[in-house]
Amino acid sequence: MEILKNALTLAGMAHFGILVASATVPKALNWRENLGLLPKLLQQLFWVYGSFIVLVIVCFGVITLTQAEELARGEEPLARLVCGMIALFWFVRLLVQLFVFEAKLYLTTTFYRIGYNGLTLVFIFLTAVYTWAALFPQ
């Protein structure tokens, strides 16, 4: 159980790392100018959706960091369901990263390329850890 608990703790911390990396996106994609071209309601929707995604990621991190042992044990069905839902979230996000986003145009520096590929690896890690916890708790 200790290995899974440690992996979950690392996963919990990774959520906050993702948020730190996400803070570079508005500048990198020039949101101020690009979103300014949209009608006000679409701008507002964009920011609201983004805020809710941030809130969900914060919740994933907090839940995982405060309940890593319980999630690793998986004795309660809720623990396994939470892990399964988080795994599904990150798996879908990984698919978006790999097959939907056309990011090459924006990966103009080594920093951005490393960051983008690093995030892809983090999404793989998160998917794997939460799938492990959901299907094979210790």
C-alpha cells in the first residue's frame, strides 16, 4: 500500500504543478488580444469554464493529498469511484492533448516545448496512478 499511497501523494502534488504551468498559458497564447476579438459573453464563458476547471483540479489535489491513504486502501466504494473519476478526467485530457490540440504553432521556444511534453507525461502519470487506485487498491 505504501507505494500506491506515495504515488497518490505525488499525484496530488502534481495537480498544483499543473496549475502553476497553466498560469503561463494566457501570456503564451496572447489571451488578452485573442479573446478580445470575441463577443463579451463568449469571453465571460471562457473565463468561467477555465475557473471551474481550475477549481476541479484544486479539489482533485486537495482530496488526494488529504485522503491518499484511504484512496490507496480503496476499502470504501467511494474511494474507488473518486479515483476512477479522476482517472477518467485525466485520460480524456490526455486524449485532448494528443489528438485535439494543434499546439505546434505555439511551441515556439524550448521552454514551451518542454512544458507541453512535460504536461503530457504528467497526464499519463495521473491517468495511470488513479486507474491503479481505482482498479487495484492496496
